[in-house]
Amino acid sequence: MNISIIKKNKIKDFLKKHRNFLICAHIGPEGDSLGSQLAFARAIKNMGKNCDIVNSDRYSREYIFLPGVDSIRTRPKIERYDAAIVLDCSDISRIGNVANYLDKKIPILNIDHHISNTYFGDINLINADTSSVCEVLYFLFKKLNIKFDKTIAICLYTGIMTDTGSFKYANTKASTHLAVSQILKWRIDVPEIFRNIYQNLGFSDLKLINKVLLNVKKDATRKIAWVDITKNMLKKYKPQIDLTDSILGFIRSIKDVEVCVLFREKRGKSRNIRINFRSRGRVDVNKIAQHFDGGGHKTASGATLRNISLKKAQVKVVKYIQNRLNKK
Ligand SMILES: [Mn+2]
């Protein structure tokens, strides 16, 4: 990964100049957000500076093994930070409630790998060719001569592993394996990390997956398949971990399916529907998500539709995808 000398120096000055950092990532934080936040926080603390991680939402159960994860807060510890580091967010709105605590005047370092990034930072390190923010951080830390330790290695490995679907998605490049080959020198427990993330289902999680998969729908061309998770299912099965990748992993492995979609009713009173898109590779689901004011990557993206029923959301989204596929 190429980081220009100008950018490297800008980031170096940014880290040198400030003392109290706020680190945040997107709503519903997952492996790459949490891993990159914890790795960066560790690096800043190793420099003898102060740093708090604040996210809009709590992390889910599968991440409790990450070193330092219990220090992550949903409200800031101090009133004013000197600077903010925003990770894994294509747009500043993705930080959710943390925006309420972010002083508009403080400088932002925006580090991301979403192709849809809006360059909202004062410094922007964006690389859409990189598997994950954790991979970006690996190369950045090296360039800045930041000292690695085992904690940083575990956190970076987790983010790279989860964003590449365990090194099998199209974003897995030579650079990814190069970074990981160095990270593994810290003798981290790879199977233990895998177990925590992917082999941590509760019985009710499995029953929920079963229920969701039973209702899989497809369009006439069989190129689009979709499933949904309703409020009632959430109430009944109370999933403790994020099941998006597990569920879409099954749907994506159906022969001939090009695009798969998970529609999820948000908990509580709102009528908002979260939509996650996955592509086999031929269809650019970032563009589809952007049509609905979302974004992400070519093969994995998401959007939120507001004030709409599940049924209407499905009709609207599937129709749009069909039109797009027909134009090709
Ligand atoms: Mn990511």
C-alpha cells in the first residue's frame, strides 16, 4: 500500500501535536472497526498520550476476547478532546450519536477503505484497494515506525480476518497476506480468534438462522435472493452476536445467485429497515447501496431505508436491482 511522504508527515504531525484523542467508528461496530480502534488506541497509549474509544453502539458478544475492548465507551470520558480519529466510516454520519460529542472545531483524521468515502476529514487516508482499515493501519504503523506488540497484532489480525471473510473475499490481496505474515510473528492464537468470531453461536442464534433461511426468496431470474429478520424474530430469538455474515454466507453460496440482500427491521418503535447487500463479484453492490443513500464496497455494502414497511422496502429494492441487472 502506497502512503505518500506528504501524507505520512501530516499524520505524524497530527499524532505529535495533540494529546487527547477521541477514536470512533461506525454504528454497529464489527471486527474491523473494533480491531482498528483498539490497535490505534494501544499505539497512542504506547506513545504516552491519552485516548478514548467512543462508539454509538456497544459491541456484540463475539468480540469480548479483544484486548482492551471493555474500555470502549458509548459516552466520552472528558469534555474536550484535541483531535478525533474516525475509522472505517465512509461518511461522518456513520458515527451515529458520537457526532453529539464531537466538537466541530477539532481536526479529524479519517482512515478508511470504503470506495464510497466522502473525504470528510482534515486528513484523509483512504485506500479502497485494501481489505480493511486494519490492513491500512498495519502499513501506516510501519511507515510511522510505530512499535508493534502482541495486543496490536491480535486486534489487526481480527479486523483483517473478518473483513476478508477469513481470507476468501475478492479484497484478499498479496498485500493482505504480506501484512498478516508479519502480524503472525507475534505468535497470536489464530484458532482461538476464529473460534471467538465464527464458532460462538448460541442455540437460539442457530434457530434464528434456520428460521431466516427457511423463508429465502428469489426473483424469477434466480439471480437475486433475499431474506429478512423481523422485529418479532429479534424479540423471540434475541441474537447475541451479529449474524449478518453467517446468513448472507449461505445465501451467497446458492448457485447462480449474483446479489443477495438481508432486510432487517430495526428494534424498537422506528419503521427503519437496515439492508445489507452482498455480491458474488459481477454486480457492484456499492452502487446499489448508494442509490439508497448507503455505501460500502463492490461486493459488500449496506443502506438504511427510513419510515417504510418491510414489504415495501423489499419490493422497492428488488425492483431496483432487477432494473440494474437488466440494463447490463
Ligand atoms: Mn472495514
